[in-house]
Amino acid sequence: MKKHHTTKTGISNYTDNNELNSRIYQILQSFQNCQAHCHEKVKRKSNEISNRVQEICEELQAEKHHKQTVLKIWGNLRKEKFLPCETNVIFSCVYITLLFSEKENASVKFFLNDIKQRLDNDYFVVFEPIITGHLTHIITTNNNFDFLKKVADKISNLNERKLLYIKCIAYYKEKQHDGNILLQMTDEVDSINQEIELSPIEKSECDIAETNNIAIACTKVRAIALSEFLKEMGIDRGLHDLTKICKFIAFVTGNSNRRIYDDFQKGVVLSEFHSKPIREINKIFDDLKISISIKMNELY
């Protein structure tokens, strides 16, 4: 029987997926042979590049302050006479490695964003099929939406995160899959669309953060207000199907059905953070003579 030999890359320290390792190694070789779509031939050996990928990943995983870190490492590679194509290839591998890493670091999503901003797309585009292919393989064989969301949430660019979900949704529809995971991904795309609409490019980062905070506060208050309104009509979350109630609230508010369901499962406590939308909805209830009052520090 013929044995299959898989050469390990730096990513092997973060995942045991031999197929993923093999695909990365094949791309490294294609850059060496100048078969990939690139501007110049990669002269460094695949093993040397792989070792640098591992070193950089370990450095980033241990780093708690993300500012200027990627830029510093990028500059160090250039000082060591790595060619621009080699630097782009190395950081493309680093990006994939961190994306699929099971090691947690709060700064990872910032590193991913910093790396993506510096990469020449002519090089990174060669690696993109690995990302989509590996994700679709994982979720279609395991129906593992939680893993997909964990990876997707690391992508700080909302449009790129949305594109990832859309590609996975297209795969499922092609396979005529109608399971819950397809609905979950669709909910995530709807939620991302809402975030994009609330985050216009021309606003400053502070304005965007403030707008998003207001949107987050309003989302919870609206969901609770609708839930309390339904309770007045005799449709109580404790007595009726929570899934159906959450679907109704998601449809009316345009928010993610999954997130509303998760919030209600755990219970929601409103704080000072929600004070403005609480005042607004309570005034509306009062004007309509509806005996509902949303309160802070109360479990819903």
C-alpha cells in the first residue's frame, strides 16, 4: 500500500489537520517554482519559511499589546533581506495559522486585521481557497456552526466576515442542505448587514463605536419590550415555545434570531448602559396607556 507523506509546516503546531498542512506546503512549493500568481520567485526554502511562520505565530500568541507588533515583525523580515514576495507568503501563512489556532489570545483579531491590511492581495488570494475550503469541510462534516462563528468573529472587517458566511451558505444551498446551521449562518449575515449599516465609513472610530454601543443597547431593550408586550397578550416565555417567540422578535426587529434566543436562555439584566432606550420605550408605553414598564437591574 502506498504511503502518503505529509510535510509539516508551522501550522502543524496549532492544528493536527494533515490535509490543511499539506495544502499550505503545496502552495509554498508553487511559490518557489514561480507557478503561483506572484511578482517574483520565492528563493527561501519551504522549511525556512515554515519555521519563520511558527516563530511569528508564537510571538504574536504571547503578545498582549497588538499595536505596531505586526509592523515591527514585518520590518524585521525586510532587514533580514527577505524578499517582498517571501514576506507576503510568510504572513499569509501566519494569517491562516492564527485564524485556525485553538490557542486563545484577545489580540488575535487585531493581529489578523493588521496582517490583512499589509498583505499584497496578489499573494494572499492564492491562500484564500484554503480558508474557505477548510471551513466548509469542517462545518459540512460536523455541522459545527460554533467553530465557524469562533473563526469568523476573529475577522474584524465586517465585509470579509460576511463574505465568509455567504460562501459557506452557497455551499450548503448547492448541497440542498436545509438544516439549522444554514439558518444560523443566515442570521449572522443579517446581523452583520445591520452592523455595516450602522457603521458608515465616513464616521470616525469614536462615532462608530458610539453608534454600535447604542445599537447593542437598543437591540436588547427592543427584544425585552416585545417579549413583555407578548406576555400582556398571554404569550409568556415560560409557557410557550421560546424558539417561536424569538423568531417573531427577530423578524420584527431585524436582529439575529440566534442571539435573541441565547440572551433569553441565559436571562438578560439591563443596566445604566441601556438607560436611554429604556426611557424611550417606557414613554411610548405610557403614551399608549399600556401597563408595561421596563426596569434596570431586573432579570428578564
